[in-house]
Amino acid sequence: MVDSRIGRVELRIPNRPEWVAVARLTISAVANRLPFSVEDIEDLKLAIAEACTTVIQAGEGEGTIDIVCETDLNELRIHVRDTRPGSADVFQERSEASGIEGLGVFLIQALMDEVRHTADPRAGTELVMIKRVGS
Amino acid sequence: MDIKVNVRESSDDAYVVELGGEIDVYTSPKVKDAITELIDQGHYNLVINLEKVRYIDSTGLGVLIGGLKRVREHGGSVNLVCTNPQIKKIFDITGLVKIFGIFDDEVGAQKALA
């Protein structure tokens, strides 16, 4: 029998500011499946919002943000993908930026246990964030 | 998702911007408009009360930083009222505690402006 904590949730939202709250609420609900503290869940909500905001602010034109949450026994992995082909690795650009522009990615890195990003000219840009229970 | 913005004059040419709700990429333009309007009117000493704010992200922080930069050009200041531990934590992580005066109540924030 599969442990009830193990699961996968997929969400696709328009890359517009008014939809970021939906991503936050979804992550909060998924994180509640694991024994995260209230503070950890607030960190996760902020991290997903910063990831979505980074994509929105960098993007040109309409598109979607694909979010995949994978829960394991003691960790939550969140994939955030800008699906527009040919999109630059905005997460890399922002991690190198100073001042206000780099604040969002800086917060993600500070609040999550593991962060990595990839850019594929065909598949788009993806950010993976991992938060472990009790870390 | 909501943001409430209430602007009022306090004393000694200081203005209080009381915010409530969530400040993110969607709602922060409304906060920016309120702060910009005050500065454009020549009010450079501001208290921004975040006591009723449940959530703030980097776009909200950017609006506060932008406001602070503008008032400082005119010799003014921005003090914050913040009691929410999660929001205080964000100011800590980002180092903004060193840039803003952060107080537990409006009285203290206003006194420090003088």
C-alpha cells in the first residue's frame, strides 16, 4: 500500500499576476499533507509566489506556468516551468542581479533547502525547489 | 485576494499608510500608487503600518524600497510598523532591517521620524 504522504499534483495557471494567489493556495494545501510547520508552509507559499512572479515579470506575451508538486515521505519538490519555448533562463539572470531585481530569487534560495534551474530552448525554463520536513 | 490601503495624516507633517491583506505582484501597484501620490504631494515623512498585512513578497518589498529612496532624496524617511513574525523574518533575511526603521507600534514609528 502506498504511503498516503506520497503524491503528485499538477497545476497550470496563466502567467498573469492575478493567478499567483492560486499557486500559493495550492502549495499550502499540498504542503499540509506532510508534517511541515506553519512557518515552513509560509516559506513555501512565498517561494512559489516568487518563482511565478519571476516568470511573469520576465515574460513577453501570454503563456502559462506549469507547476508540479511531488510529495515524498519527508520532502516536497516543486517544479515551476515557463512553457514558452525559447525563454531565457530568467532564474539564472535574476540570481545574478543585484538590488530589487534579484530579491525574489534570493528569497527562494534562502527559504528552500535545494534550488536548481534549467533552460531548454524547446521545453522552456524550469525551476526546481525542494523543502524537507524538519530542516 | 485583497489589499486595503488607508492613508491618514498623523502629526508633524507625517502621514500614515495603513495596509491590510496581501501584498504581492497583483496588489502591490495599488500600494505603490498610494505612496507615490503622497510623495508627489510633498509628504516625505511616512509611517507604513503593516500590522494587518498577512503576506508580502519581493514586489511589495520593492515598493517600500522605492518609496524610501524617493523620500530620502528630499530628506524624509519611512518607518514601518510590523509585528507579524513571518514578515519580520523576510525583512531579516533580505537585510532590510538595516535600511528601514521597524517598530512594534505607530507611536514609536512616528516619534522616530521626528
